[in-house]
Amino acid sequence: MIRLEKRRMPSQVWTWAAPVVAVLATMVAGGAVFAALGKDPLVAIRTIFWDPLFSEFAFYYRPQLMIKGAPLVLIAIGLSLGFRAGIWNIGAEGQYIMGALAGAGVALAAYPLEAAWLFPAMVIAGALGGWAWAMIPGLLKVTLGTNEILVSLMLVYVAEKILAAMALGLMKNPDGFGFPGSRNLQQYPSATSWIDQAAGLHWGVAAAFIAVIAAYVLLSRHVLGFQIRLAGQAPRAARFAGVNTARLVLFCLGTSGALAGMAGLFEVAGPSGVVSIDFNAGYGFTAIIVAFLGRLHPLGILLAGGLMALTYVGGDMAQANLQLPKAAIQLFQGMMLFFLLAVDVFTNFRLRINLRGAA
Amino acid sequence: MEMLINIAAFMFVAATPLTLAAIGETVVERAGVLNLGVEGMMIMGAIVGFMVAVNSGSPVLGLVMAAAGGMGLSLIFAFVTQVALANQVASGLALTLFGLGLSALLGQGYQGVKPPAFPQGDIPLLADIPVLGPILFQQDPVVYLAIALTVAVFVFLRFSRAGLVLRAVGENHDAAHALGYKVVRIRIAAIAFGGACAGLGGAYISLIRVPQWTEGMTAGIGWIALALVVFGAWRPLLVGLGACIFGGIEAVQLNLQAAGVAIPVSLLAMSPYLITILVLVIMSAVRTGAPASLGRPFHASS
Amino acid sequence: MTGTLLAIQGLTKAYPGVLANDAVSFDIGTGEVHALLGENGAGKSTLVKMIYGLVKPDAGRMVMQGAPYAPNAPRAARAAGVAMVFQHFSLFEALTVAENIALGMENPPAMRDLATRIRTVSQTYGLPLDPARVVGDLSAGERQRVEIIRCLLQSPRLLIMDEPTSVLTPQEVAILFETLRKLRSEGVSILYISHKLEEIRALCDTATILRGGRKVATCTPAEKTARDLAEMMVGAVLKVPERHAAPSGDPLLKVTGLSVASPAQFGTALRDISFAVRPGEVLGIGGVAGNGQDELLLALSGELLSRRGMVTVAGQDVSREGPVARRAAGLLCAPEERLGHAAAPDMSLTENAALTAAARMGMLRQGFINWVAARGYAEKVIAAFDVRTPGPQVAARALSGGNLQKFVIGREVLQAPRVLVVNQPTWGVDAAAAAAIRQALLDLAAGGAAVVVISQDLDELMEIADRFGALNGGRLSALRPTAGLSVDEIGLMMGGAHGMEVAHVG
């Protein structure tokens, strides 16, 4: 008979081993899927996880890792604060879109003005756009107790419709010969988020690193971080300690919204360049996986963001070289979260195998 | 007049996938489990049902396999949350992301294919009644199935012994365990039922309502179904009623789009989501009793 | 008594790190009220769970009327005629009385017939109950009746009762005892678990005493003094706490016309509560569980806000202030539920020390927490209150109930509060730890603090409180000095027997 038995203390080893085991298990299960698709699993895994870093064309792919990883890390850091506090913002994708629209809106309105203040103004507008979008579920939760999960998610669909309307209407490039999509901000020197495009370096990468450090300090040293952890683990104890739950909800949702909005702005002013109907690549959802895979810990999220970026870049390579469908990578990412959640049981429980059986 | 009858008739068509998914989730939540993966299970049902129907030529077999597909996916959730005791919110999200990925992968090559037509379920004699006939009695059989299922779940929860046990598990799993009920088994069964219903609802979209396959075609219906459970205060008949109201809104909205009324298309297209938010806001002010153990993990310590 | 109903022979059950039951043997006679006596942690619940089929013994066996008895589930136990009235966790608040009872039966009749049978049985045994009511709206005593009737409907041969009187007023206890005696006269055996010695001497024919998982003795309680029983149970002579405070001066805590709604769905609203506590005074607040105790603590801790002027600390109105401001004013609290309310289960003791002591003990600087200081304070609490733990890095949930309670009380006491409010300070705590906690509360009062002890343990309140009042339906009775207060008077203050006017006990 096999039983689970609660540990007296969460296992330190498993806290860090669980993501590693989950990734390995995903490689095995994913390999099986690739094999079922008629691809050599070892080649596929190597293409995804090894080649972007170490193949002869790695010089081209390594910058891509930063480009894909930055928005994931930036969004996931924000989400992790809420997830730790038991506040479930799953609408980061919508906040990302709204941030991008707000930031790009500033640039498109200012076009063709060249000014040093333009880009900072865009960043602020982007953060505000995402923040405001996240404040909708936040305020509804605080004032009426409305479920933030469903509201934030519904707002993703609303944001997508707004994006479509903008890309085809108000923000459409007047010089674009009727094609949908806005002016290309990459070609607008005051507005672009690129620092060094060849190196894959844009302001979002810098912001992601800053966010990681700030979140680390907040969670480990600051009383607000302590309150976030407390509210998530023991909500009643948090109220007893004097945590203002409403303020915490607004802080967590607002911060994650602002970071997602900034990520959207950096993306639309850099790698994407254009407000188009599908410029958003689902980073807002993938970041949920990144947050959990990184154990909601800032440093873990940094690593997990890198790993997830690898699956994107490697997935592109596998798509090009092995004709592996793009959906296979999406599946692969979903699988990783499942394996993590399943393996995580060992952090708080230990397996007891009773060989005498059920006597 | 013609248009009103059309809207009323289409209301049931639009309400059916919602009803199926929401009724399934009602049972799951009454058992104390919050499965946010409805969207993933629906899209899974949509593609599995579509593939089976196309390859076998039998839409009925497609529906059956769609239910099995949704159930299969839900059992992963059941394992992760009930056996490995993972966080239900995170696991539900994982299920949705996983389902979207898996369905996209399975659906490679099915874009643009036309599925076999589903037989109409006109009810003899009644179907010929003016006005009411086209609205109520010229629907496909799945519409009737959804209505029957709603009533059946109501009767099950309200009057049957097994329904009482299921509610007890959702109210207080520790007490149910102390009385000797198999909390985990009952919950897994409920989750599987919810998965089957969601799968069926998904297949209804891809096989009957649209009917074709596109990636991500459930477009948030699974999430709206989750909101409907809240809207219906966890009671099957109210949930069914809520689905009809949403179906009606959808029908009106599509008719307005088609008629080219002077409301921007994007505003009409986002109306189901905005109305869902509005409904959630209203219901949160009313505050109706959710099952007391909803979303809490259960581990028998003794 | 006519022979043995259930023979327990060498039952042993081990959990990691604890031997919960070590070769326990005794016999329960037919038509006997058999007491199972022991401190918290003595192994009573594990033993009972084995009899009821919730836990499988590692070794040993049971024999029921000559046949081997090894239930693998409660269902099997019920089939064999064993029924159990639980202390907690066995009712469904959102369901009706009849539904709750149906859930505890193997083959319940149709709902309408069941309702009739519930009425009949409840009248026969003097336990009036309306089958259609929702359990969440019932008082603690009424809830217990639901459980008892659920058991009686199955015509049990052995009825197990786990601490049944902890939720009853003295009058209700008397009625319960009548019911149990009636059952005994019908040949039903009762296994009665308690740590209340006088009750056992009044009711039980035989007593088996457990200590540290082992059986100490089986005896006839009527032939022993309460002191003998206590010494067998605890294994050492208990120290009675010393009181030497003399209340004087202006009130430190003043509550005036306090009325607030309960935040819980089935909670009790507080109605017009007024009292004042002076420096050096211990005010005891008794009452049956669920009559507003939790709400009173929340309203004092600041988790529930009240209207202006309702709560003042040393003249300062804190009614509209949250817990942080109240702590700054010197009003500290320790709630009943240790894990999850007073302490965060998965956090370390260091973090739990910072939970309430961060501001008062100088661990905060510009919003940043000084973890070295927090650790130091946790160590200080651990040392001063003899908390048994490897160190402050240990998670709160890894501590035993008594040790965690000492930590929680110590954390507040060492902050030198002006007013301390505690709810159930010794609930589920072993006798030695309970004595230490009571002494700490008295010492705090002796140092000039005002102390409010909310407790369902009347003996405890009589031992340490200067004045006593009881909560009943969210109202507080008039306060009386504890000296010279009789059990009958206390019972009336607690509201007498709830809804028992129509009862006919025969």
C-alpha cells in the first residue's frame, strides 16, 4: 500500500528539485509525443534545448533568448507577487495588450517628433495602461468581492477585441497602403525600445533584471513582501497581523498589471515594432507557467524564463528544421506545468510504501 | 417576426455548449472541486469529436468520443489535484493551456475540413406548431440532451442519496471522511463527469454549431461557463436558465452584427465578455452560498 | 451488567515519531458507561478511531461478543452496532438536520419517514429537534443532539462519545446524562471520553485511564477521588497557580455598547456588550462555544471594526483602528485557533514572531524587517516559555499544540501589553503547559496589565479570573466576582438549557 504522509516541514531539497524533475519528465513525455509525430525524439530535444545555445548558429539564437525571455520574466515577476498572496491575476495577456496600446498610442500621437522624453513617457503610459486594466478586477474584488480570476480573464478577450479595432482603425498606418497594423516603431528612433538590436538587448531586458532584484528584496526583506507571503499562506493570520487585504489586492494586481503593460510596450516598440492584430504572442499566459516553474521565487523565475525562452527559440528551430508543428511546443509548455504541479507533492508530503499491504 | 423566431431558436443552439459545460462544472463544484480547466476540456472535446466524426463519418460517435476525450483530460486534473494534492487554481489553468496546445496539435490538417452533418431532431407534430415549433421542437437532439441533463442533475442533487453524499463532500470533506465516505473517489467521479460534459459541449461547437475546426475556437466559452455556475448559485436549474440568457444575448448580438446595426462590430463582439463581468459583479453583491469546501485540498490525515 | 460487549486486546498504533497506543487492553461491558480518561495526546482519539474503523491498528485485536471485530471502515463499525458522536468535524452546516442524519445512516428511509422517526426518537430521549432546520443555524448543544439522534436511529450496541460536554451548559449536561442513563438501562454500552473528572465520577461505571499511549489503570471512578484520578492521568501532582494581584486604578480596557455583525455565514453577532477591565484584573468570559466568543476576540483585536467609542484602551478610542494601531496602543490578543489564525502554519517561528511583534519589538526600519532581531525575539520567547522545538527556524505546524500555544501566548506576553485578550488559552494543551500559561497570565496581571480570558473551560476561569461573565447569543451577562459563584448560577448566566423547555425526560 502506498500512502502520502504530510511532512512536518516543507522539504528544502524538493523545493528546488521539483522543477528540475518536472523538466526532465517533460522531456521524456515530450519526446514520446515527438516520436508519435514521427520525429526522432533525441534530435527534437537536442534541437530545442541544446542547439539554440551551443550549435554553430547559436550566435544568431542567443539574442533571441533575451528577446523572448524578457517579457516572460517581467510578467511572471508581477504575477508571482499576486500568486503568493492568493490573488489570481490570469489576465496578464490583456494587461500586456493594453499597456502596448497605451504606450504605442503616445508614440503614434507624437510622430514624427523626436525627443528624449518620448520613450520614458511611453514606458509610463504602458505601465499605466496595464495597471488600469488590472485595476478593473482589483477594484471589483475589493469593493464587491467579485472573483478576480474570471474578470481578469474575460478582460483578455475584451482587450483582444480592442486591439483588433485599434490595429484596423485608429492606429492603422496612414502611409501603410491600407494594410492593417500601425507604423513601425522600430524605425522611429525616439520611440524604439531597442538598445542594441543585434545583441537582442532592449529596455525590456533591463527592466526584467531590475524587476527580479526588486522583487527579491521586497519578498525577503520588506514588510510588504512578508505580508504578501502571509496573506497567501494563512489569510486569517494575515488579518490578525493587521494586513490591509484590500490594499494588498490592489498592490499585487496593480504591480502585475503595470509590469505586464510595460512588457507589452517594450515588445511593441522593439521586437514586434507594429501594433498588429496578433502582435501578442501569448506571453501573458506562458508567464503563468514561468511563475510556477520558478517556484514564485524571483531567481527561480529568472531561470524558468530563460528555459521557457529556450523552448520558444528551440521550438522555432525545430519547426524550421524538423517540421515540428508549433502547437507541439505549446503542448510541451503546458505539460511542464502539469508535471511540476504533480511532482510538487513531494515538497510537502513523503511517500510511504507499506509492503505488508492492507492487512 | 421571422427574425425573432430565428433569434429564439438560435438561443438554444448558443446556450447548449454553455449548458453542458456549466452543468458539468456545477456537479464538480458541488463536490468541492474548482476545475478552471473547462476551456481546455471543451477545446479537447471539440477536436476529438471533430476528428472521430470526420474519420468515422458518424457524428454521434464523434460526440461520444468527445465526452471521452474531455473526461480523459479531466482525469489528469483529478490525479494532480486529488492524488498529488496540487493547487486547484494552478492545475485548472494548466489544464486549459495543455488542452489548447494538445488540441492545436491534434487539429493539424483538419482546418477547413467539413464534418458529416448531424441529423435534425424535429419532434413530430409538435414541430409544426407555428412560432413555438421552430423555437422549441425543431432543434438537434443535443439541445434536448442538454435540457434533459440539466433536469437530471437537478433531480440527482436534490433527491438522490448519491447526490446528498456528493453535496456533503463539497460542504465539509473532513466530516464526510469521518462518516466513512470516500472523498477522493467521489471527487474524481465528479471531475470525470464534468470533463465529459465539457467535452460534449466542445464537440457541439465544432460539429453542429459552427461546424468546422479552427484553433482556439471555443473562444472563452469554457470561462463563461465557469461564470455561469456562480451566476446560477450552484443550482442546476438556475445555471441552465443563465445559459439560456447568455445564449439569447449571443443570438441577439450575432443578429445585430449581421443586420449591420450602427453599433461597432468590436463592441458587439466583446459584449458576451462584458456581460459576463457584469453578471459576476451583480452576483458578488448578492452573495450566494458556494460549497464550503470549494477549492480546498483534502488529505486524510488519519 | 451482563458480560463483555467489546474486548480490546493489546491495540498498538504508531505514527512517525509517536507511539500513539502501546498495547492497550480493556473490556467494555454490556450496558456499561465506560470512561476513557486521559490528557490531550494520551492516545484517546487514536484508540477510538481504531474502534470506529477510521484507523487500522498495527497490532492487537478486538473481540465483540465473542467474535473477532476488525472494522476496515466506519461503515463496517456501524454495521456491527458501533456509533460515534464526534467532538468536531462531523456535521454539514449548509444541510438540514434530516439530511445530516441520513448521511450517517447505512440505509436511510425516505426523507419524509426519516423526519417522522427523528421527531419520535428526539421526543423519547428528551432531545427536541426540528428535522427541517439547517444545521448552521443551530446552537452547539442542538448540533450535538443531531449527532446523538443520528446514532440512536441505528439502535447501536456501543455508543462512543468524544468530549460531549465541552459544548454544553451545566443544565444541558444534566439532561444529557439523563439521556445516557436511559440508554444504559436499555442495555446500550457507552464509551465516554473526557478529561473532566467530576463528570466521570458522576456518570461512569468504569474508567480506563491512558497516559502517553499506555493504559495506566482500569478502576471504578466512584471509588476514587477526583485528585486520585487526576494524578493517574497526569502522573504528577499539579501546581495550582498563584494569584496575588489586586485590581486598582482606572480601567485600561473599556468596551461600551459593542455591537457588530459576524463576518462568518453562521456566526453570532455581538449585541450591546459593555465591560471594563482595570490594571491587575483578570476578567473571565465563559459561555458555550459559538455564542460570540470568536467575534468578541475579532472586535477587540481590530480584525472587526466597530463604531466610534465602543472600544477604548487607556482612554484612547481604537474602535476604528486595525490590529496594528491597537497593538501600538498596547492592546494585544491571542485568538483561539493557533494554526492559521494566531500563527501561519508553514512559516518559521522567527517569521511568526514578526507576525505580531514586529513594530513593538523594534524589528522594523523604514518598512524593512530586521530578521536578526526577529530571530532573537523568537529565541527569547522559546526560552522564557519553555517551548520545546529544535529552534526558531522550525515551521509552526511542526510544533505540538501545547508548545505552539506557549509560543503564541509568550509572543504576546513578552511584548509587555497593557491589555491582553486571549481566547481558549489552554484548549487542547496538556496539563503542565496549561498550568504554565495560566501562571503567565496571572503574572502579567500582577505586573499591572488588564487581562481578558475568553474560555469554555469553567474550571480555568474560576481558577484565574477575578470577575466572571458569560456570553449567550452574542450578549454578555452581568459580571460577577468569581469568589463564591455556584455552578447553578454560572449555568443560568450561560443561558440555562437552550430550547429544552419542552423536554420530558423519563
